[in-house]
Amino acid sequence: MLIKLFNWFVKITAWPAQKLVFRTKVYYEDKSVQGRHIRGAAIIASNHTSVFDYAAYLFVFFTRTLRVQMAEVLFEKKVLGLFLRALGGIYVDRGAHNFDFINKSEEILEKGGVVGAFPESRLPKKGEKTPLEFKPSTAYLALSADVPVIPVFTNGRYFCHERARVIIGKPMYPGDYADEALDDKENIRLFTDAMRNRIIELGNELDEKTKS
């Protein structure tokens, strides 16, 4: 409850500032199927362009408390770490074989919550082809919890003269991608690749929409 209340406090008080900083324009693959409001438990999976992706998504998905998986480096500064934990950030230690973040994410989903994930697991370096290859944890979580994944693409244009632009895709249901002839590991890889391909498609669709 405290996390939810703190989220609302931050979103309401920071609303004017984010309108100036992000100026986010939201597009949809099919708004009649999936808009900005998310019903029930779900995972939001997005490409990763900046540490500000999460901040932008707080306001894109304003009506829900977004619990995002966050890298350990963001918690190294004490004040920032406390702030992110108060918002409900899920600590992910990428350098350790510790999967507590999966268990925490499953608990949130079981209660009907929304978990945010950046399956690339890190920000791209200059010159790298984006999006980077996806790690399997998001697909594993979706298959294990049996919840839809809402794919999202952002152009990452924060603090720019251009507007930040985001496109929300139709939900992907993991059961639709599972193949009974494959083992669990193979099905996780299958769904991981499907998510990445869908997000790439959304990026291309966003390009087309912004040209028209």
C-alpha cells in the first residue's frame, strides 16, 4: 500500500515537470486491444535506451503501479536507492547468480500487479546494433506466471527538442508461442525471440507513424 501511495504522490507532483522534460507522445498498435491502462497482471517489456525509460513509463502507464526490474548500479547511491525502493523497484544483481528478482516479480504478478522489464539487461554501447539480444528471464517469468507481455518501444528522445515517442503493442500471450514438442528451455528461447522481434516491429511501425 505504501508503495502504491508513494507512486501516486510522485506521479501527481512530478506531472508538470515530466510534461516539459519528456513531452511524450503515445502511439498504439491497436488501441482497441491495448491502451495505456492495463487490466490485471501483466509484464511490460521494452527496448532500453536510457535510465529515463522507467521515468517516462511511470507517466505513460499512469493508472497502474509499475514495479520495474532495476540493475544494481542504480541502487549504489544511497538516496537514489531508497527512492527507487520506495517506488517499488525490483533489485536485480546482474553480476550474481541470484534470481530473487524472479521470485519477487512472481509475487507481484500473483497479486495482480504489473512488472516492467528491459530484457536487454543493459544499455547499448555506442555503435552496437539495437535492440541488444534479449536475456531469457522475462520470457521465463511470463511462462511461469502465465501472464501476458505487453511489448513497448520508445525512441528514447528525452531532454531533446524532439518529443519522446512511445508505441504500445498488443499483448503477447506466452501460451500462444509454446510448442509442446519443445522442452522448457527451448520454449523460453522461442518466446524471448518473439518478444524481441515484436519490439523491433513496433519500432518500425513507430517510424512509419511519425513520417505520416
